[in-house]
Amino acid sequence: MHNKHSILVVNDETDSINTLTNLLKEYTLISLKDKTEIIDKLAEDGAIDLILLDTMTHNIDGFEICRLLKENPKTTHIPVIFLSAKNKPSDIQMAFEAGGVDYIIKPFNPNELLSRVNTHLKLRAYEKNLESRVQEEIQKNKINEQMIFQQSKQAALGELLMHIAYQWKQPLASLESINNLMKKKFQSDTVVSKDEYLKSIKRSEDIIEFIEETIETFKKFYTPSADNKEFFLADAVIDILTIIEGTFYFDDIKIYILSHEKEPVYGNVNEFSQVIFAILNNSREVLKQREIFNPEIRIEIENKKITIMDNGGGIQDKSFEDIFLPSLGTKNSSGVSLYLAKVLVEKNSGVITASNGKDGAVFTIEFLTWID
């Protein structure tokens, strides 16, 4: 069964309209003569599939009508076939320059007109199908990106919890030792002076305070915030190191910071912190996997720019652009975290790049300053 396409005929000749109606009876034909009616009809009705437009109808300039239709986003996609008694090359050229897809000279051959109409309707149907498929793919990609982004955040949260566990490992062990020592003294009836007892309580309080501070840093790190503000890159980096220093100390990875920063950046400090966390954690994984001797990470901070370098041997088997693509199927989460880092940097009007330096990978983040 043939689809019931709608064709708009712009013509004021009764004979021509009757001929077209009879010839194109398998389609829905709409005939209009007034310029305002034509524009309004097409702007409000998205069901028109093709326009048969006379170059001159009731003092309407067909070339002007076509140009107006092509300038309007709502009608620019509708194919326009010119019907005209004018047969000069200049007229035909004007029709195509105005946006027409075809030009049929009157009197026309019915079979030729029907063939051309069918051809352009098929092309338009193909375009509409292609547009629909493109939109479907775009929507699928958006959904996939959202899923990857959420998985990235979950993976980063898991990594952060691991660092918190390492951070608490030594303080909790110290707290246990203090309590066990006091317990043994009490059980053995050893005399414990008031001063010694107060000192043990004070040491316990200090450890608990340290753990509480770590929790607060953790809460601040993952508290959703839409507020952008001015902040110094070095301060954000130091906050991150308070969370991860236990893990890096356990893995014997040294971190050096050199800052020449004098101007703050403007953005979301929480999201920037997550970016630095992702890069540092990626370097840690590489340094551990490759069993690098004397592993180290160097951080250099300038105005609106931060560079993070490690001595892990550099980026291998991947292009510098591909390293920011998500790789959820891998055993480690570096691909996920670097993808998250790129998304967050670009969200804050920054650029992140990767390269190889003398001893290892180099990540550079630079925040753009637009000059009007």
C-alpha cells in the first residue's frame, strides 16, 4: 500500500490544478494561492512532504517564496519542485539558487512529472528515515554516556573508599594499641597514674579527631555542588592528598608539589578535586603494575594550569586521545576515571591533554580565559 504523502500545490490556474489533482490522485493535494496562507500553513503543519511551486502565481514571486521556506528551520527540509512556463537558463538557475530541487517546464509531460515527484518523495522518505535513525542513535549514545558517567562515578567512589581505608589503617591500629595497653595494665593491677591515663585519653582523642577530619574531607569531596567559585589549584590538590596520602605512603610512592600560582581559577572545586584524584589514582595503578623502582609523581602548578607527571614509563599501546575513552571492561578502573576526568574538566571550561615526558606520562589541565 502506498503511503499517503501530502503535496502542496502553489498555483492559481484551475486547469493546472485539475490536471495535477488527477495525475497525483494517490497523494493528498493541498492547493494555496495566498503568500501568507502558504507560509502559515507550512509553519504550523509538518505533514507536507513536497511542494509544487509555480514561479509566478497571483502576483506571488515563486523564487521569493522558496527562499523564505529555506530560511525557516520548520520548512527548510521540504523539497520544492518548480513548475513554470519560463524556460530561460537564467530562470532555471534562479530556481536552484533559491533552493529548489527540480525544475519542470510547462507544458509538462505527465509521466515525466509523476516520475520526478515520485523520485523526490522517495528521497524525502529516505531522508526522514535517516534523520529518525540518527536521532535514535543520538538518544542511545546519550543514554550510554549517562550510564558510563554514572558507572565512572561509582568506580571513583570505590577507589576513594579504598584510600580512606588505607588512611584509617594506621590510626586505628594506634588506637587499638593504646586501648590494649591500658586494658592490660588494669587487668594486671598495674598502677596507672592520673597523668598517664590522661595522656592515653588525649592520644585517643587526637586519633579520633584525625579520623573525623578525614570523614569531613571525604564528605566535602563527594558533596554535589552546582556552585562555581574562585579557588586556588594548590589548595584543592593539598585537600586531595590528605585523603590519599596513606595509600601512596603504603605503596612507597613519593609526591612532590611545586607551585608558582598567584591567581585563582573559577569553577567547581569539588569536580576539580575529582579530576586530580582520578589522575593521581591512574598514575598509582601504573606505577604498581609496572613495579617501578623509586616511584614518584611530580605536580607543577601555574596560573590556571596544572601539570602532573609520573615516572611510570609513559602511555603505551594507546593514542593520547584514546586514553580518555571509557574502558569499563578492563580489570582496573583507570579508563573509567580518566574518562570522568575529561568530562569534568570540559564541563568547567578547561582542556585536559596527555603526553609522554622523559620518564613517564604527563597530564596537563589548563583552564581557558576568554577575551572579549
